[in-house]
Amino acid sequence: MKTILGIDIGSSKTVAIMANIENSEPTITGVGIAKSKGIKKGTITNIEQAANSIKQAVNDAKRIAGTNVSKSIVSISTAYTKSTKSHGIVNIPTNEITAEEIKRVIQTAIYNATIPNDYVILQAIPYDFKVDDITEIEDPEGMSGSRLEVSVHITLAQKSAIENIKKMLKLAGLTIENIVLTSFASGIATLNEDEREQGVALIDVGATTSNLIIFKDNAIRWTDFVGVGSHHITNDLTMALHTPLTQAEEIKLHITRWNDDDIIEIPIIGDETQTQTVNIITIKEIMYARIHETLMILNKLIEDSKLKDKLTGIVLTGGFTNLADLREIAIPIFGNMSVRIAKPKNLDGLFDNLKAPEFSTAIGLIIYAVGQHSSYEIDSNNKFRSKHSIENINQEPLELDDFKETSAPEIKIEETSNELVNILDNEKKQNVSVVQKFNVWLKNLF
């Protein structure tokens, strides 16, 4: 029996999960959750503070599990990564394709790529095999042929980011066994085999980041990132309603408690002994303006991938999906495609509080450790992982050429939505109540 530790380092919270692996089946034994410090929009801003958050979450997980482990599988945000595609060809002298030939052709594809000096390979996953003249082969192992070709999706991570993550874990008293892309881990935890095969865009939206990953033919085909999430909604509510962040967050998470025609009292920033009244419908309109803008940006990222017409649907996960009516808002934005809100798969010992969408990445890290993710892969440790085994690869530094970045251009995200900017500009010009201000805005908008 092996004990593993998965650590998801998010912008709002750090989650540590411990699990025992026996007969390739994971059983969760402990969980720890700490508020993330030193992390902003998916990137490390203070190593020491981030390390303290990790240490707190891990210590809580160890205490519940009653066991100790120092090696961990850690998530890395798409904010630190870019991706490229490459192609490899090898001859098959024995005329029979084994895992060794598959490893060799993936390595050849990596040799044929160019990796910038400040990046390293995080993951290389094949998405299309060709044996002689037969194309679109998902798994060539055991087939006969004289030539094997492969197309590979290569995820690259900044060297400095990897080093900072290692330093952060070292300060927390841990070492790294593997590093896994956040969105890939979420995909492992939420998508079924049909979705990965037929084509789906998975969007994991957290507090301040949105990670996009597109699967087709049971492999990664595209990844992207934008620094916007559900915390932007909280900020919008705070600015528009002049109420404290804690109150705005409470309203956002529990908006379904009230009917549209309800009026509630909320405290005022600077003098929380004083209250003001506001319509629930007004609050919803503020929230939906930001939700709509966020989903429009994500839809644009999918369109930029040039893969949208090959997808069967959109899958949403992460804390953002707890917002009311999200699916109904999303369907028309994504062109009336199928939209599903996804929770992580059930595992033995799964704690009730881990069944929510915001824990998809953490659960995915545990499933990744078991090997239930892809048929073939070269991982962040330069190990060849197949459905049968994990092998060390010893090789000289790669000779690399032909790098082409495939991620979409960076999109600037304003801290305040365009609609809300107009609201606040009008506010300066009118000495009216907050309800009146928003009623004026709503009339102009609709």
C-alpha cells in the first residue's frame, strides 16, 4: 500500500488530500484546507506566505489521516505555461509495435520540438498515432507495421515557476513527486471517456483565475488561461453597493435565498453600524453582468483555438459553478452547445465537503497518481507513463527546433466590468440611492 499527497495551490484556498493506494484504487484518508496567502491570480507573489498555507493544509490532512508523507503531487496554474505541438516518426524493425516503440516515437516528437531556454517540459501527451498509412489510431500497441508516427501536445512550464514551487514546498517541509497542470487534473476528475474522446472544452473557474483545456480523441489539444474568476463578482458588489467584502461574498454565495422582489438590508463600508436597503433583482443584475462578461471572454478563447466546431459540449467546474443560474446564462453564450456543471468523481473515503466542483483539481491529482488519466505520457519528471507502467527515461539534453506557441493572445481583464464602470461613473453625477442608481442603469441596459 502506498500513501500519496496531492496539493492544489489555488488563489483563494490551498487543498491537501492524502490517500492510500491499494490495487490501483485510491481511498482518501485525510484532507486539509487553508486560505491561500502569497498567491494572486494563479501566480506566487510571496513564497514564505504560500509555504505557510501549504504547511497548514498538509498538517491538517496528516492529522486526520494519522499518517505521514513528505512527497507530494502538486498542481501548477496554466498562468505559468504555454504549449506546442510536434510530430515524430520511427521505423519498426521487428514489425510489431510495443510500448518501447511508442516511447521512442514520443521522444522523437520531443526532439523535433523547440523548447525555449526559460521553459521545461511539463507533460507530453500523444493525440494521434499513424501506422504506415492508417491514420487516427488511438492506441497502436500490439499492432503490426513498419513505420509509426505520432502527433504530440507538449505543455511547457517556466523554469523559474518550477523552481519557485520547489522552494515553496521545501519551506513547507515537502518534496515534489510530480507537477500536474491544474486544468488537466480537473479534467481527470470530472470528464468521462466519451467526452474526452468526442471533444469537450473544460473550464475550471476559481476565485481569480479561469483555466481552459480542450480534449479531443482522448488527449489534450489546447490549453489557455485568463486572470478572472468569481472574486471579481464580489468586488463588483462591494464597489456598487458600498458594502464590505465579507458581506458581498455572503450575498453572492447565497443569492438563491431570496426572491427577485425581496429587499434586504446590508451594512455600509466605513460605518457598519449603518445599513441601507437594496433590491435582490438589482444585486442579481450586477452579478449577471460580470458572469456574462466572463463567459464571453472564455467563449472567445475557445473560438481562438479553432476547435470549437469539433466539440460536443462545454463542461464547467470550479467554485464559480456554485453561482445561481450559471448553466442557463452559459448556454446561449456558447452558441447553444451542451453545457454541464461538473463535480469530481466519487472516490472511496471521499469526504462530503470534497464533492463540490471547487475540489475537482485536488481530486484529479489523486487520480493522476494512480495512473487513471491517459494511455501514454511523458511527465514532469521525464518519465514515460503508460497504462501498464511508469519508466525512467535517461537521455541527453534535447536538440530542439520549430517552436510555435499555440495559446491565444493575452486578454486584459479589467478589475471592474464595463457595465459596472458605467454605473459607478453615473453615481458620481447623481445624488440618489443605490437602488435608484441601478434602476437607471437597468433601464438603459435593457
